[in-house]
Amino acid sequence: MESKIALACEMSINEWLATIPDTLPEPEYSKKHEKWKKKLFNKMRGDRYHRFTTKTVRVLIVAAILTALMLTAFVIPSSRQFVLDNLGIYSRLKITESNKNSVKNEITVGYIPDGFVYESLESFSKHITVKYRSVNGKFFTIFKYSSSTEVDFNTEFSDSEEIFEDGIRYVFCKGDLGTDNLIWTKNDYVYRVSGNISVENLKKIAKFVE
């Protein structure tokens, strides 16, 4: 997709640059300007003054714009914008521009902390939950919601806080009974990891969930 956009931009830029004449009239500079220019070039480049041709300028402009487009494609985070409402003893997160998508039993867990094993998976029309547990009583649950789902979480015992990391906007909240929550959006979905594990492990799990 990015390559098609870049190609379209390149064609548009080339059409615009084609309207620029190959030769431009020489500008007239003041004596003060000429004196300053001569002094500068003598000092830095041994009085060698090179002019760029229109063709060279065209290539440089196209290359600069295409590079910017390529970098933008990688820099823009894949998280969706969301609103967070505090409703007293609980808060609600909702994607601002959601699609009517479904989770379709698809969830990928790319990181599992040492000592944890898969326990169960439950699938519903608008969300999936997958649970992991360790022998020492630790656990965590990963939720994947449809973008049209409003996600509520308990803020009776602790206010939520936002964490920005690797271009992703997370919402963190400490729950009751030692269960913490990390909620974020990615592509067209809302994700949530809840468990009695460290915040560092919550963030590692979140980083590799699809």
C-alpha cells in the first residue's frame, strides 16, 4: 500500500517539476552580497562554486519526499485514537472512529513470561479472552475486543494513568486484590491485559499481542 502511495506522489511531483523551466534567469545580487559570497566560498571551498541543474534539483526533491513518506509509514503508530471517560467507580475506553469488525477467533500471543502455561480460551462475538497461569498462583488474562466495543474497567481503588511507550498510548490502572490492568488500541482492536504480575511483564505481553 505504501509503495502505491509513494508511486502516486512521485508521478504527481514529476508532473509539477516538469513545468519548471530548465534554465532560469540569473538573479542580480548587490555588491555587498557578492563580496560576502566570495569570502565565504574562498574560505570553505577554495572558491569552487557549483551550480545545481534543474534535473539535479528535481531528483533531490523527489528523493527527499519519498524518503519522508517511507519514514512516515514506519513512524506512525498503529494505535487508534480513543477517548477515556471517568465515570466514578469505573472508567470507559472507546475508539473514536471504530469499524464494525469482529475478532474472528484470531489472537496471537508473542510473549509469555517464564513459568506460565496456557489455561483456556473463550470466544464471543465481540471479544476473545485467553488465560495463562503459573504454579505459584500468578495469572494473567489477555482480552481482544472489537473496535466498536466500549471497555469498562474498575477505577474505584485507583485512578488510571496513561503511559506512552514505542508510539503506543497505554492506559494503566491498579485494580483490587492486586490485579492490574493495561489497556491499549492497535489497528482496529482494543486490547487489555489483566493479572497479578509486574507492570514490566504486562508491557512485554502487550508489545507482542496481535
